Amino acid sequence: MRVLLVHPSALMYSELYLRLEPLGLERVAAAVRDAGHDVRLLDLQIFSHDDYRRELVEFKPEAVGFSLNYLANVPEVIDLAKETRQRAPDCFIMVGGHSGSFIAPELLEHGDGAIDCVVRGEGEVITPRVLEARRDAKLSTLPGVVTRDGQGPAPTLLDDLDRFLPARDLARKRHKYFIGVLDPCASAELTRGCPWDCSFCSAWTFYGRSYRKSSPEQAAEDLASIREPNVFLVDDVAFIHPEHGFAIGQELERRRVRKQYYLETRCDVLIKNKELFAYWKKLGLFYMFLGLEALDEEALKLHRKRITPGENFKALEIAREIGLTVAVNIIADCDWDERRFEVVREWAMTVPEIVHLTVATPYPGTEIWFTEARR
């Protein structure tokens, strides 16, 4: 079967700060190709809607899958699904991705019949089964699948991260992917899931509190295969288990892999595993993102960060000692007054780190979203 997988257009900040390779879609593409299908991938962060229309004409896909990781892309994906239904009435149309997993009924409703199903959760295992059952009544009984006729049981998790390595060969114009000064930049995944339960985050509700690791050998082999000089390690929290991080590093040294890395982690993980991060600095770790989220203990408890302000500040000192470029995030709550903004601004102007401010938002899948939805 001819299958076209589509990543939606870039958001505003993607043009300025980052444009990441569609790693999740590449892994799904690998699974679909492994099942014997002819797969193409089109990233609308780079290509245009006219390019998509040309793919419909030239490739004539029998199935189209849209990745929906960001809520802001919902209108675009729905519009493209409707247009696809008009241009290719017999095409099977599915939507998956992080945000899409939490709003499946709404997507089907607003799709007005254009979307055949929404795939919740991880796509590698279930997508080939969806394609096999696309015209079968049992489609709505598959794990994680939602249709207008019903929905199946909870999504199935990928039990082995070494399966379905990203089909990076399907991503065209790879030189256009970057993050900050790391340009060009590829992406790679060493672990999946998060054992914490922060109230503003949906990683733990998406992955079901699971935490899985790739084998050090396979992780290093994947990194060694990447042509780009820079790599974003997309793990929700990097290097929770130090032995895993050291083992991957040793495999990279054995293969003489040298790149610059960007990763995200927690302050308490950095404190606990200081030696590991210092070791990775020698391997090429250049840029780190730390989610401070708040400067005061009350707000940290509200966000359920399970960390103290003192630990946050200690982590910043450690990162400076190691010599890493660091960006941090602070969540601006809706109850902030002018004085609170002034305090945060004054602090941000006194530290060498790059300070991001994000507005507290009840994104689908987060605890604050579930709380607000019940009101």
C-alpha cells in the first residue's frame, strides 16, 4: 500500500528558535515500511501545501497519516484532511501524535467525516495494524484507535526501543533542521517516558508513567549513523539512570563518534549525576535545557515539581562549573501581579543563563487540563 505520512507546518517560534526533524513520524514510517508498505514522508515545516497536493497527484497515496503533536496545528490538519477527502475520496485518513491522542473525539467531530480514525499513543506498533484493518469493522476495537463508531482499549506501548529505528532517509532537505545555534541538527531518542508527574506536563499521562531505555549499543549505532554534526536528544528527562548514560558514552567513544549535543533534564537529576553530565561534556554536550519552572517553593509545589528552589539554584551552579550553555524555563501563572513579573525579570537579568517565560496553559493531557475540564 502507498502510505504518505505528513508533519504539519511550523509554528511561529519554529521559524526563529527551532525546527526539529519529525523523529516520531520517522519511527512510525520505519514500522510501516517494515510491514511491507511503500512509504513517503512530507514535512510541511519545510515543504508547502502545494507540495502536499502534488504528492496526492503523483504518489496517489492509499492512506495518509497526519502527525499532530502541537495543539496549534489542529485547524491545519483538519483542513488538510477535508481537502484530501475531496481530492482523493477513497484515501484512508488517520491522525496521530501527542496532542491528537488527547482530543480524538473533537478531531473526529470537527473533521466532519474526513478523518477515518485517530490513533492514540505511540504509533509504531499500532499503525501497521490500522492499515491492515482500515476497511474492517474491527478497526475501532484496536488498542488506541478511535473512530466515529467507537474506540478500542488503551494504547499499546512499544516494548523495545531498539525496534524501528528512524527512517531518516525519508526526510528530505534535512539540512533545514536546527535548534538554536546548533544548525543543522538531527534528533535522536535514548529513552522514552517520564517517572515524574508535574501538573503542567502531559508526558506522564501519554506514556502511562512507563520509562524505557534503548540498548547502549543500538543508541550509539543510531547516533553514529547520523550525518549532521549536531544532535538533539529528545528524551523528556535525560540521563535519569547514570549507568545507561555512561554505557552509551563508552559505546560512542569506541566508535569515535564526535558531535555536539542538546538535551533537556531536571535539576535534581543534574545534581545527582553531575559526573555523568561532565563526562558527556567531553563527548560534545553543548547545550542544556533545565525546567526550573519557578523561583519560589510555593509555586514549585503547585507545579508538583518535587524539588526546592535551593536545588534549582545548585543545579545552575553545577552546569556553570561543567561549562554548559544553559536555558531555563519559568512558568508565568495567571495570578501573577506586576511585582512578581518584576522579581522574575530582575533575577533573569542577573544570571548568565537564557531565561524563557511560558504562560501556564491547560494543554490537553495535563492535570490542569483535566481539572479545568471538570469545572
